[in-house]
Amino acid sequence: MELGGVLDRLFQNGYNAEDCNLFLFYAGLVEAAPTFQRQHPDWRGPYLLYDQARLGVINNLEGARDACINGGNITELNYFLLRDPINQGHDWLTSAIRQANELFGITDG
């Protein structure tokens, strides 16, 4: 996930406009990710994993986003508040893709 890589750089190296612009761009993509009111029952599992990943990131963006907007550094607390959901979200998205592949009859082998 590109968002995680940019977050890592901002935390390790401090504020810089280029990485903050990338961070805000990727955060905006997560916030704009589509949601669906109805799913076929077979697709509820993959969709719930997708939605958990999306919301986990969205619900923890504030501190890091504010640091970028205001030209400050990301605190350790705000870093881990967002980094953990990004890591978990990656795992959930991987599971969602695996479940979707199974629904399409696609196997890993």
C-alpha cells in the first residue's frame, strides 16, 4: 500500500511537501473508495473485509493529515494509530481478494 510507504517516510524523515502531497492524495483515494448498499449474499464476506480495511484507515487519518496540512511532523502516536490499520487493512484486503477469487473459480495454483 502506497499510503503506508509515504506515512513511513514522513514519520522517519519529518515533514516534506512532496511526501505530504502524496500522502494526502492516497488518503483521498481511500476516502473516495466506493461503498455499496447491497451485495449478493455470496459477496458479503469479501465486501465486509474491504469495508473494514477502508474504514480502519479513514477513522485514523486525522492526526497524520493534520500534520501534513499544517506543515508539522507526524507524532509517534499518530503514526501508530494509522500504521496499524494500514497493516491490518492489507491483510483484510488480501483475504477479500482471495474470497473473491474463489467466487470466480480462480485458484492460487
